Amino acid sequence: MTPRLWAGGALIVLLVALIGFVAVAVPWHRAPAPRADQLAALGQFPADQVARSRAFHAELRPLSYAGMLLGLLIALALGLTPLGARLVELAGRPFGDHWLARAVLGGLAVVFVAELLTLPLAIWRHTVVVRYGISTQTWGSWAVDLLKSFGVGAVLGGVVLAAFFTVTHFAPRWWWAFGAAGAAGLVVLLSFVLPVVVEPIFNRFTPMADGPLRSELLALAERDGVPVKDVLVADASRRTRAVNAYVSGLGPTRRIVVYDTMLTEATPGEVVSVTAHELGHAKDNDVLTGTIMGALGSAVAVIVLYLLGSWTGLLRLAGVESIAEPRAIGLLLAVTTVAGLVAGPAQSFVSRRVEARADSHALELTGDPATFEAMQRRLGTVNLADPDPPSWEHAMFASHPSTVQRMAAARAWAQGAR
């Protein structure tokens, strides 16, 4: 059998494994959230608050769509014309056109150009969130965060590019196998590393002071059978007025993280309620499930890229001879960008199902639907979420059920619990 036949067989096996795992792991059933209860929940929000939230999203919406469209056009311009290949050549020229210099510096140059061209939209977005009082960042602080993001992306991207093209250079016939295994392994590794290495770059985490709330959160986790290492407070207020809490990490790195804004804006009961939701993710191993799906999906993506390498028309458009050479980085960017846009709605759908299950877990764990509703109302109000967004937009892009859907589900749970 040729490497291409082996790759085709491996792709079929991985696709079957991915589809089977998704079918078993995703909670396809969603708790009821009657539309009548959604409208009743919507009526609890002051009309001016709803209007302000919708005005906020009306200003962000063109930016989001323009960002997606511009990102796609840039990726296609770099990948389906020789422009990307020439950019990689220029980056590698000072180093004698060495393949590794082309791979790392050329890849970073392609990504940097794409980021630079979309920077005006990011600046515009920051002006909107500052004007509506969501962001507390000055331009200087915002720029520092942006540079940090570029720095983290450059380090991770440089390592991935170097590893990927080292494999393609030294194993030109079988790089798809090594690359698929490496991509899957990287996803697993990052699930453990990111919470403890990358998160502290952007936020300072301090242990929550001893007191009733800390004790209650630890007791909640123990009662739920979810061991956590610590309860931390993130200094989110230096960046935003938004409120949130989450459970981060896997195994020995798992910890409850509460925004400092949550401690000032919400009641202790609401903090407990949102933490119960996050413990639901840990209880149901949602991070592990996402990691496995990501690992399988990454392996599939590498093999698909390998098989696309035989499409001579695509290579001709990009001005390259092989999809495995550094000069094809622009083409790789174009393919992954299109794939991301196509897969986005399905990923959002799965995410909403997972979040709805975590909501049900929070209700079962606390037995307090009234506080759950109050917590959702608080999150929606402070974070300026549209409580009842357009259904088509919600279906395409939302990672969570809408605020009124979550409140209605709590009411339905309360009716069923009586």
C-alpha cells in the first residue's frame, strides 16, 4: 500500500472514531426551556437595559462580521495566490533560504501580516467596549495585552511550525502520520499547560481569603465529588467590568477561579450558583471531552491537508510545488480558515448542549432555581448580553444558551422539582 492509501484508511478510522465519540459524549437532550417562560423572563429586564444591550451588540455586530470576512479574504489572498509563498521567501532570505528559517520566520510573517491588517477592527472594537463601560483598560494596557497575545502566539506558533516542517522535511512520505500524532499530542499537552503557564501571563491569581464563601465553594466541590486544588481570585477588574467564574485545569491543576468583579457585583449565593455550573463541567469531564474531540479533529485535519496536497490546481494557485514545504504556509492558513468557518456552527451547537447540561447540574447541586435565575440576570445585565438575541445568529455563533433560555430552563426545573 502507498502512503496515500494508508492516509486514506487512517482518515476513515479517525473520522469514525470522532463521530462515534461525539455521538456518545455530547448531551444531545436539552432540558426544556418553554418559549412562554423565556418571554416572561425577558419581561423581568428593564426595557432600557434591554435596549442598551441590543444597541451595544448592534455596534459590535458589523465589526464581528467584517472581521470574519476580512480574515477570510486575507487568508485566501495569502493562500490562493503566490503572495504567501513570496512572503515566506522574503522572511527566509537573510538566513540563506534555510528551510527552517522559512518555516518559522515565514510562518510568523504570514500570521503577522494577517493580524496587522485586522488590527483596525480590533481598535474599533476596543473603543466600543470602553464607551459602553465593559472595558476598564486604557489604550496602554490594551496594547500591552495585545503584545502579550502576539508574544504567546509567536512562541507557540514558532514551536508548532518548527516541529511540523521538521517532520515534513525528514519524513516526506509519512509526515502525515507523525504530524497527526503530534497534533493530537499537542492538544492534550496544552490542556494541561495553558491554565498554569499562559493564564498567569494575562491575570494575577491570588488565593481567596479564608471566610464563609471560600469554605462554601470548597464544600460544594467536595459534595459534588470534584476535587479542586484551590479557590483563586483573578484580577479581572483591571481589564473589564464583566463578571465570571470558572473551573480551570485538569487533574492536579484543577482550581476554581472567581473574577474579582464577581465578588463585588454579585451576591455570595450567585457566586455559589455560577461555581456549581462550572463544577458541572468538571463533573462531566467536559474539558477532557473537548480535549479528546480536539485531538481527534486535529489528527483528521493533518491527514486532510496531506490528501489535499495532490490537488495540483490548488498548489498552482498558491505558487508552490508541495503542501508540505514552508512556502505553502499561506495555503495552509487559507485551508484552516475556511475549515474553521465551516465547522463553527457545529462547534457552537455542541457547546450550547454542554453548557445546558452544566446548567442542569448547577440546579441539581444547589437545588436553588431562584438564585440561578438571579445569577443569570446578573451576568446578562453586567456583561451587557442580549438576553434574547436573533435566533439565526444565536444558532450560528452562540456558545451558550441565551439568558432567557437559561432562566426558562430554571423555571421548568423548579416546576418539575415540585
